[in-house]
Amino acid sequence: MASEDTNPTPSNASPARRDVTVRRAPKFVPFMILGAIVGAIVAAIIAFSRPADPEFDAPTVFGFFLVACAGGGVILFSILALILDRVSVKRAERAVVEAVPDSVPDEGPEHDGGR
């Protein structure tokens, strides 16, 4: 009786090799934090560079503009991160990854046999 090979991988391909996509993608949270910081700086410039108004003091104006400018900065920098992410997808490269077995055992306190 003949045995059938049920392995779906071709016989010439090693299971330790894989095709992967390599790209540099931006991290969104740092972009959003930077947008909030830039918005806060813009709000400070708006609030403290205007002439004095007896009805509204500078910290009150700063608080009002801080909400608007920080929110706008987060939105604008998030859009910038999305654009950079899209560009990184277009510049992605294909690579082949192959597992390499360790030829030398690990040394260190966690591998010393409890000494």
C-alpha cells in the first residue's frame, strides 16, 4: 500500500523559511502627543501675545484656546501619521526569513543549573 503525503507545503520548501514584508511604520501615539504639545504652544502664543482685555484675563483665554488648539493638533498630526503610514506601505520590501538553530547554548545566571 502506498503512503500519500498530506503535507500541504512543497517538498523543496523548508518550513523554517517564510516570506515577510518589511516596512518602517510610524507610531501613532507619539504623533498625537506631539500634536497636542504643538497645539498647546500655539494656544499659549495666542493667549499671551494679544493685548490685555479687562473682560478676559490671559489664563482664561489660554484655557479656552488650549482645548481647541490641542484637539486640532492631535487631529492634524494623526492625519500626518496616517499619510506617512500609507507611504510606508508603498515602500515596503519583501524578504525571506530563515530560522537559524543555536549552535552555542545560552550562558548566564538563568542557565547555570541553580548554582
